[in-house]
Amino acid sequence: MTDTPTAEPLSAEPMFKAEYLKPDGRELTLYSASAIEGVGPIPTPGDPVHATPQLRWHPLRGEWVMYAAHRQGRPFLPPPGYNPLAPTTDPANPTELPEGRYDMAVFQNRFPSLSLNAPTPPEVAGVPVRAGVGQCEVVVFTQNPDATLASLPAEQIRLLIDVWADRTTVLGANEHIRYVLPFENRGVEVGVTLHHPHGQIYAYDHIPPVQERALTQMRSHMQQSGRPWLQDFVAEEQQAGLRVITERAHALSVVPPFARYTYETWVLPKRAVGLLSDLNSDERSDFAAVLHDALRRLDGLFGVRMPYLMTVQQAPTDGQDYPEWPLRIELYPYLRAPGRMKYLAGTEQGAGEFANDAMPEQKAAELRAVVLEEVKCAEG
Amino acid sequence: MTDTPTAEPLSAEPMFKAEYLKPDGRELTLYSASAIEGVGPIPTPGDPVHATPQLRWHPLRGEWVMYAAHRQGRPFLPPPGYNPLAPTTDPANPTELPEGRYDMAVFQNRFPSLSLNAPTPPEVAGVPVRAGVGQCEVVVFTQNPDATLASLPAEQIRLLIDVWADRTTVLGANEHIRYVLPFENRGVEVGVTLHHPHGQIYAYDHIPPVQERALTQMRSHMQQSGRPWLQDFVAEEQQAGLRVITERAHALSVVPPFARYTYETWVLPKRAVGLLSDLNSDERSDFAAVLHDALRRLDGLFGVRMPYLMTVQQAPTDGQDYPEWPLRIELYPYLRAPGRMKYLAGTEQGAGEFANDAMPEQKAAELRAVVLEEVKCAEG
């Protein structure tokens, strides 16, 4: 860590980066496509939080559950006008971020579900318990509190790809971190209480169940066909055409034929790689453009801001090679029709099996038909 | 099937049962603790629905996804005053149920996600696709549209255990059905649009992913210890005491030490069995009483009707023995504090790993402290 800004262009597109430590010891990194300038004192909005996350083993689901009792003190509805993700303008009323010229910011969550300093928890008879080792970060997408990701300029989405790539490299370089998951949860409908555009990153000390399962499946495909699954999948979707939403030279978006959500959208590179950092500059630009396109279509579909979950599905960061891994962004839009949310009910939660009321082929056609020039709702 | 009511007492508690076919070919079964009398003409609320459910294989999650495009025509907000789950009083305005003296009713869902008559779907290149074979039923808990399960008399909960047991036996006897999942999704907060107290049953032609995973884990425990997991778990929870909510001679409720939801509650028999139908009459009565207790505590906790998902986790019904299977009811309450819903965000959906902000030991103490005599909100 350093408290002196440093500029590190990481790809063909310039990216500036400055690392700081907050007064309470948390890491803060500023990112920008142009020079970072005029950064004020590094603030923190409250007393240090002593995080004591722990993991307990669920013996039937065969997965860890994270416990973070210290999170119960976190803000729910902040006082009117207070936005912890905006740059600090009044030192008497500090936010998480300093004033200054920068595009994006990443800092350690004040109430993390995982911590590299997690203490060993007390034992529980019959249940494996261990420290919740990992890191949780907040990614602020812009200084504009009224924007949405879809409404940002294309260059900002391109920068976000580089920021996610850099965070994955930085976090993955830690000997304890084996998996890095960037995501955005968007919409009051799904409990988002801070409306300033932002996402999160969870860095785990193990490969989580969804990724473990995918690895098993993808290895099996590669052993049987000799090719990474993504290569076959892209070829089949291009040939079928039915489910492709947008295609560029190095990336495309589809409603996958096995979509679990009505308007589920996957953004895929055409070359099978494991990490965002494996994509070259041209590939990143196309990947960013297709993601931008996908986000705008979701907002344009019903003329309302689509609530969604976006996850960046990369390979593990445990130092091994994962030639079978299909890098992609999965977008789960929560509306299945105007005003009609998809809820996870008995079959989804109790059996792990999704029920989808619509065919992917039809929903891809609807997303293709969105006229991007007329998308207004996302302009904030 | 028969259109003549028959009475079949199935356990030490009397249960009367009458089977019918609806005019559109769907099955209807009435259940009652006392004699079924005065049943009117069997109604159906609309034209027959041609269900064409299909399954597609998700290659990364390694699970089937159900598609039921015919469900898009189903009612969302019924016209004011129309309740399809109430007994029909005006033949010109038919509901799903006839008038008459009976306690509960089960009928095939008019818009099912699975059907025993599902046709073979068209192929999709590169993706395994097959007919969505199974059955989806609706279970109406009472004729009173304003009741809740928690507010019903204890005898009615006891009857529900028998009804679930009987449906599992009936559906499981079909050669195509390998797993039967009864559940209740409760609350407008989670998309329930019909407020008449009811649950559902999904009967699958395969063992779903959550149960498949549990079987693997439970077999491993049995091989290593020689005992079913449930036996060890009940002994450990009784000894620890911390997480027990209510205990009777043959059943108990706990917040499991690996709870994923804040007030997650499991209702467990003390004897390790696979199916509700394996419980004897005394065990069923205690199991029902502990379930009733658990439901009332959840409503009493914050003085509001707790939105929740309840699933009945039984062994597969494929004719094999499952001595390792832990029969239980899992209750997932969706409120983590008054007015604060738990949403499944990035880590839960994108990684399959739950984050819980509270320790099970503390939440069990809160549930124990609910004074049942003062629970008013559930009285409807």
C-alpha cells in the first residue's frame, strides 16, 4: 500500500490508479481513464469496525455459510441527503470517498462478510466452523449519484472492465484468495438501499459451489470434445442465430437456451479465456460494448429501470490454469413482464431447479427489437 | 380415479378422502378429518390448458431448467372478489373447488410447470432437451380465505401432515415420479397473489439438485459413522440446547447451526425416517404440533405476518430405501428484522454461498422468547 498516487496504464487504453489507506486501515483505490488530480484528504464515515466473519459447513447442501454478525450495525436508510458513495464535500460530514478528479473508486467494505483478518471462531459441536477469510470490496462506478451503469459513456464501461480485471489480479495475488466474484445488485426491488451506482466484489479463500460445479461440468466437456465448452457454445449460438442479441467482432450477447430468468442475458467473449485480464485490448473493448448494449436493452425493454443481478464469472485465482473455463458476464433481470417480478419459490429454493415461464428464443427476439436510440429511462 | 366419494382412514387419526375428475380432466381430491358431505358439482374455472412443459440442461450448473410457456396466460391479479380457491357458490362463476363439507383440497395446477402428458419438445443444437414430465398440484389448506396456516386449529395442521403423506404416496406410486416436494410460499413480499391459504406440490421425474447433493452428503455421513445424520444432529442440538426452539417427545424445532436465513427454522422428527408416511400417529401429532408452534412464533416475532418459504424435505420415491435420509420441514423466513427483507444477491446467486448477518444461537433465543399466547397477527 502507498499513500502516494501512482499512475499505471495497464492496457492499450490508459488507466490511472492511485492506492491509499483509509484512517481506519481499509484500502481505497482510485481509478481513472485520465489523470487523477486534486484528491482531497482520505475520509472514513465512522469508527473502525471489528469484523469477525466465520464460516460454518452446511452438512446437507455441502457448502459453507458465511456469518457476519457485525453487519447488523450497518446503515439501512441513511439520513436524507447523505450519500456515503459520493465524494466528501464537507469534512465534518465524511463519506467513503475523497473529492478529486477520478472516474471510479474501490474500497474495502466497512461491514464485510469476509475478512483477511478474521479471527478463529469458537467451535460448534458436530459442525465444521472456521474463520471467514476473504475480502469484500465496494466498486463505485461514477461520481454521479444519479447515473446508472447503462447511462454511462461507453468509455466508462470499458474502464470498468479494466478495473474488474485489476481487482481480480490484485486480490487473486493474495495467497489466501482462490476466487474473485465482481457483481452488481441493482434495484430497490431487490433490497438495494444506496442508489449511487456501485457494485461489489467478494473474494473467497475457496472455490464457491456454483463455480466448483461449473468446473466439473466444463472439464468433462473438454475431456470429451477436446475443446473448451465456450468455443462450441458460441459456434452453435451463431449458427442458430435465434438467441443472439448483439454480436461484435470479439464478443456477443445471447439469451442462453437454458436461461433460468425470463430475459437472462450472457455477455461472452468469442475466445475461450478464464479471466478478464486474459482479454486483449480489442477484445475488452468489444466485451464492454456488448455489455453496455445489454444493459441498455434491459432498461429499454419496458421503459423502467430493470432490477437485475450482474455477476462476472471468471476462473479461480489459485494459480492453476483453467483452459476449460468460460469467462462471461451473467445478467439476471428480475422482471418477467412489466410490474411482474420473478421470485425464487419452492422449486428454485427447495429443489434447486428453476421454473421459467418463457422460451429463451422469444425473449431474445424481444431484446433484439429494443430500439437503443429510444432508451430514455436509463438516462437518470 | 372415481367420481364417487370414498372414505379412507389412513392413520390413527381419521382422514376422509374423496377423489374426482374435473370437467377438464384434472384430478381433484378432497380431504377431511370428519365425513365429507354435501359436495356440489365439480367445477373448473376456464377452458382446458394444453401444457407443454420441457426441460433443458444447464451445462454449467449441471441441472435441468423447467420451461412452461403456457403459464404466461395464467391469472395474475384476479378480478375483485374472485377467489379461485374458495368453494364455488355461484355456478355461473366457477372456482377450482366445489361447495361441501371438507377440510382441505388438492387439485392439479391448471398451469403446471411439469405434466405427465408433456409432449416431446423440438431439439436444440448442443443442449439436451426433454419433456417436462411430472405433476404440479395445489393444496388448499382450509375453506376460510382469511386464515393462515399458523391460525388454523392444531388438528388441521395434523391433517395437513396426513394429506402431504398421502399425496407423496399417491404421486410417488406413479412409475415416472422419483421425487415429491410439498411447499408453501407465503406473502405478497415474495409474489404470492392468491391470499387464500394454500401450498403446492411439485412431483419430478428425477431427483432434483438440492436433494441429490443432500443424498451424497448423508450417505457419506452414514458410511463414516454407521448412523443416520439426523440421529447425531438431534443428539447434538439437544445437548447444546442453545438452538432448540421447542421440543416434544417425538419432534423438535431448531435454528440449525448452519442456518442460511436469519430465523431459519427446521422441524425435525427424533427418529430418522425418509418420508412423512414413515412416521407413526404419535410422531405425526408431535411433528404437526412443533410445526404449528414454529409457524406461530414466526408470526409473533415482529407482530407481522412473516413471509416465508416452507419445504417438506422427504426421501426420493423411486422405490429404493433411503435409511440415510433426514426427513424435515425447512422454514425460510424472509424478514431478517422488522421491515428488512433478505434478498439473494451476488454471493447467494452468483456463487451459491449464503451470507447471514446473524448468529443462529441468538435468533433461536429470540424465537424461544415469543409468547405464543400473545400472537395476534396470525389470527387473520
